Amino acid sequence: MFEVSKRVRAWLGTEWPVMPRIGAFRLLGALLLAAGLYGPAPTAEARPAPGTRSTPGTLLDYQPLPNAPDGATAYRVLYRSTGLRGEPIAVSGAIIVPAGPVPPGGRPIVAWAHPTTGVVDKCAPSLARVLYRSIQGLNEMLARGYIVAATDYPGLGTPGVHPYLVGISEGRAVLDSVRAAQQLAGPGGATNAFAVWGHSQGGHAALFTGILARSYAPNLILVGVAAAAPATELATLMMADLDTSGGKNLTAMTLWSWSQVYGAPMTKVVTPEALPVIKELANDCIETIFDVLERRGPSKALDRSFLSVDDLADREPWRSLLARNTPGTLPPRIPIFLAQGAADTLVLPRVTQDYRARLCRAGSHVEFDLVPGVGHLSIAKDAAPAALDWIGDRFAGEPAPSNCGAQ
């Protein structure tokens, strides 16, 4: 296991070994640079001065990533964020910079918030062979001149348990990825304006980004939140989905993660027979549709009776944790784009429609797109063109549309 250098730990303000693989990745990047297989790395200005105590969003380290599309330059990054107890942590991710000259005023940033990939460190999207394909709308974002910041979230790509569907953790990681992208771009390379675009768990993260933006990152300007099939009312989604393989996976990963992160006693709500299966699912990743299919085997071992309670929301601390991590309404000044597949059996359309109604009642401008015949796995791909047109209008300062009055 590789340990982070003392320089990086000093920036982080802690002696934790924050990223086991970074030494190997840095060495690989240096060798490939020497071989001429990558373009030049960013200037030293992107890194903080040695011995400087870092602040949230500080870029701690980066390495070039190969095969970025459309002539773009991609980096795997390590940046500082804030843990659940307010402690400094390191989060990994990827930042992709489009080709071509920087426009006057800098490039806008889109933060991509990824859907569920797993709950252990090996499941980081920035480590996956399908990284670029997993960022829905990536080519279009690069063609529009946007920098794309794609966080892994805490605990994916770095040691420790991933706080799965923990809103404050996701939202901070997204916001700090934008700050890290600004540093990577260098002075004048990026604007303070950004949008966030996410799917499923990433939709949950995108909504919490909107909730946290002003208090956590007041220097950034969030122009809009776009979410495809976001996880919203967690208690409803988890109990309604237990008859599906995807729903069992979602609930199992949440129970396992929260038992580690919050110390919530999983044995109080899960039968003893189900515990080994939950642990098996928690240690597998989801990168492609083939991974989804492979998980059907262990998922079949979890019938509805794997819970020893009728409803998780009936038992503390699960009731309070579900409420805490269910996104509320956003400040009305932040426009929202919601996409939902009408054939989605994991994030149920009625749940997203109920959340949309809550936003509308709170005064938000919501553009809601219900896509007929589309299920959960493909909604972000199908909705990406409309979402990116909507984001482009937000960057252009166009008035935010709303179809809140429509049924």
C-alpha cells in the first residue's frame, strides 16, 4: 500500500494516509509523460505551496489520464474536502478540460455527479475503464467549452467507507471538485459560474449541492441544478423497491454504509441470514450493465424478508437518518431541471413527481421532463441533450423556464 507524501498530508492538515494508490498513479503518469504519451501537465501554480495548510477545494495532486475524447485533456485529481465531523479529508475524481483556447473570462464548469458505483474505495469512477462513457453528455459538454469536474465522492478512490446517499458528504465533494477544477485551470482559466448535473445517486448529490452551495462555497455561482431520476424520498424509495434487484441492492448498500458511517446497528433491522449477502454486495462495484446482471445472483438471496422490520422508517436511528438525507427544497433562486423515465422501477416516477410538486410550492422554477418508455439505467443518457441545452441557457443568463403549472 502506498502512502501519501508528507507534503500532501501537510496540505490536508492531517497525518492520515489519504490515498493508497496515488504514489503508483503519480509514478505511472510521470513515466508516460517522459515517454511522450501525454501532453504537458498543468503548471506548478495549480499546486499549493509546500507547507501551506489547505482549505476545502485545494488541489492536492493530479495525474494525466489517457484517451480523453475530442482532444481534451483529462486528469485524475486528489483534492481537499470536509468530512462528516468537519475534519479535512481527501477526495479523488477526474477533471476534463476541453481543447482549444480559453475564452475571455474563462471556461464555465459543469460538475458531474455520478450514479451508484459501489460503497468501497475500489469503486471510484476515476479508476474505471469506462470513465468517459459514464459521464453522460461528456462530448457535448466539451464541445460547448465546459470544464467537467467529476468527483468520486468520499470513500471511493480513497480509504474509508463511502457515505452512500449521505447528502452533506456528496454535496461538499461536488462543490470542492469545482474549486479544484478552477485551480487546475489556472488563473483566468475558469469562471466562478458552474452547473451541476447528476443521475440517481448523483441526482441526490446534485440537489444537496444546491442546498449547500451558498453556505459552503459562497465564492461559487451555481446557475442551475439538473438531475435525472434523483433519489429523493429515501424511506419511500427503499421500501417500495424491495421487490426489485436494484432496490435490494440500493437498500443493502445503504444499510451497510450507514452502519459503518453512523454506527447505526444493522442487526436491528436485518435478519442474520442476510448479513453475509449484504457484505458481498457492498464489496462489489457497478461499472457496466454486466455488473448489474452479475449482482442479480446474490440479490436473489435477499427476498423481502431480509429486513426484520416492516418499515425502516419505523425504527431509530434509521428514521432520523433517512429524514436527514432526504433532500428538501432548494432556494428558489436556483433553477432546477428534473428528468424522469416513465418506465423507471427503481426511482419511481410518482416519487420524483411528488418532489417536483414540493419544489414548485416552494417557489422554484422547475423544468420537468417525463420521458415515456425509459427506465432507470438509460434516463441520464436520454435526457442529456435536453439537460445540456437547459444548462447552456443558464450559463447564457436566459430566464429560467418552468412547467410547474402543467400536470
